[in-house]
Amino acid sequence: MTLEARNKEKVLIVGVELESDTIDIEDSMDELEKLVEAAGGVVLGRIIQKRRGIDPAYFIGRGKAMEIKNYCEELDVDTVVFNDELSGAQLRNLEKLIDKKIVDRTNLILDIFANRASSKEGKLQVKLAQLKYRLPRLVGLRDYLSREGGGIGTRGPGEQKLETDRRHILREINNIERALKEAEKTREIKRKRRENSNLPIVALVGYTNAGKSTLLNRIMEMDEEYDESKKVFEYDMLFATLDTSLRRGRLPNGQVFLMTDTVGFVDKLPTHLIEAFKGTLEEIKYADLILHVVDASNSNLDIQVKTTMDILKELEVIDKPIITVFNKMDKVDINNLIYDNKYIGKKVFISCKDGTNLDKLLQMIQESLAVSYKDVTLLIPYGDQQLVSYFLENYNVASVEYDERGTKLRFNISQMDYERYFKYIIEE
């Protein structure tokens, strides 16, 4: 073990394989290990138990819990992370028997979100989800939250908040929900401005670490007016970015469009988290087109696609136009790529790393947005010069001329703006 690994929180991961499970337990545990790494821990080992049903008291049964206790002593484990959500009673019983901090998958994901959220609204959303998760589990959580050192599973609302009574936490939940409603009003104002601009909106969705943020950056870079300061954070890690980003892209015909990046999805994404982020995720409802970004190199491709589509269905946006974007094709031979066509309609195979087919993707976006353009010349009187800035900013203007009447602009105009500014058109 490296020095860096020795300084990290040492974790044992535990999973249960039921007869009814459809997801491969090893793949699910691999993802859990990546989640632990994203939370700042290092996995020393894993235990998998096959069961017909869940033990109501210990989730895995008392015998297996004793086995885990012995493993923890042998490996000097700090924390035991379970691959499923535990009840308050199960947390309490496992904590008492194993005498180590017990964290379930839901709390682990919430912990990562608490550590990564940077915007005020994002922090409030995560805090709300944590409080709703922890409220019915206060008794089970209380023991390990009182341990010194904190670490995985303890970020967010803080130990002192969880040591207070339920009424205090319920008040806190109400306060956060009120604050989020205010944030929703601000979002609504911004949304109205976007709608008034008539710019089409493209939403990027998909599993975490599929390459959404990287794709957003690559599309921006293809615009000759690219501003590097607008670049969004990208990193090869689960949930590298959480806060929604809104950026501009440009289609081959010169039309500007808006791209909105959303929080990545993951298998067993906590219900509380989906509910808390629903306001942000509902931005997808106002998109004209959805880009479903998929990691083509992932062995669980079909499961990840289904997870994303199930969440889109829950958000009631499944009927919107969707392009499935198979990313990371630099790692895959397209002839060996096997996937279920059930959820796949229009598709494109790209690589953000080497730029393969990014131009094809932009062409597909242009065609899918179904915006018709006309080559026109407009004459903007000097009294309406604010419109000149709008056209220069949102279109690839071919020529600009000035005379005594005003400013003449020649470019391909969208159908919406054609109808809106028809009175300024002097030549078609």
C-alpha cells in the first residue's frame, strides 16, 4: 500500500446477491469501490453474500456480521460500506456488533455530493437529501457520528445537527425547502430570458463519468469564438461535477444554441437525491433535444442506459427527441460493440478524446432541432441598434454594412427570428 493510500480511510465493502437480482454483483461492487474512491477512501477488501432474502436485523445475518467484524480487526478497517440502503435498526445493530463505522450506498453517494456541490443551490439540495435520509435513522447513526475523526458518511449537515431532536431537523428541512423555492423562482426568471432569446436548448444527460462535461467542452472548442474561461471542470472520476452548467455552442450553419449539463446518474441513485435535485433536473423538460451520453467502453453499458432512461421516464421527458451519443470509441472496436437496441433510436459514435465524429454529432443536432434557416439581409435602423448586438452574438453574420438608414446585416436567420424580425428584412 502506498503512503497516500495509508493516509486514506480504510474501507471494507459488503454486498448481498439475491436470487431476484438482475445486475451482476461483481460489477455493482466494482462501482461501489469507485464510489468509495471518489469519497476519499481506499478499499482493502470485499465480501459478497448470496441470500434468498434480506435479514431484517443485520441485513446480512448475524453470522456474516461476526465474520465481517473479524475481517475488520485483521485488516485494521476504519469503515464498512454496504452496497444497499440500510434501515436505522440495521445500522444500529451492525454498528454495535462490528464496532466500526457503518455506511450504506445511499449515504456514501450523499456524502460525495456534499463534498462536491459548489453552488448555493446545489449545497442546499444535498443537505435536504441528507436530512431526509438521516431523519428516520438518527438512532442508528448517532453512535458512529459521535466517533472522532469524521470521514466518509459524516459530511454535510454536521454532527451537532444530528444530535438535536426531530423537531429541529424538521424545521431545518422546512427552511431548506423554502430557500429552494426561492431559488426555483430565480431559475424560472432565467428560463424565461432563455425562451425569449429563441435559442434552442440541448440537454446532456447520462451516467456519471460517461463524458458529458468533456463533450460540452469539445463542442464549445469547435466554435471559432470559443472562450476558454467558460470551460467546465472535467475529470475521470464518478460525480466529478454536480452543478448544472449552461454553455453556448454553434451549429455548422452558424446558429448558436445552448447546452445544459446535468448531474450524472448512477445505479441505485438515492430517491431522496432525485427528489432534492428534481428542480434542477427539470431543466431537461425545457430542452428541445436530449443528448444521452453513454460510455461505450463500459461493460455495463445496457444497465447504464436503462438507469438513465428510467430516470428520464420519472422526470416525464422520455418523449423528447433523444440522440444516443456513444462516447469513448477510442477504447472500443465498433465491430465488437454490443448493446440492446430497446432504448436506442438516433445514435452516433464519437470520441471526445480524439475528436472522432464530433462534426457528425453537430450535424445531427442541427437536423434534430429542425430549425429552418433563410439567407436574408436586414436593415436595422440606428434607433434599434441593440438588435445588431443580438444578431452578431447569435449568428454567423456574413457581412455588415453601414449607410444613412442604419446597419445592414446578411446571414442565415432561423424561422423563429425570421417571423419575429420580418419588418427589418429588405432582401431574401
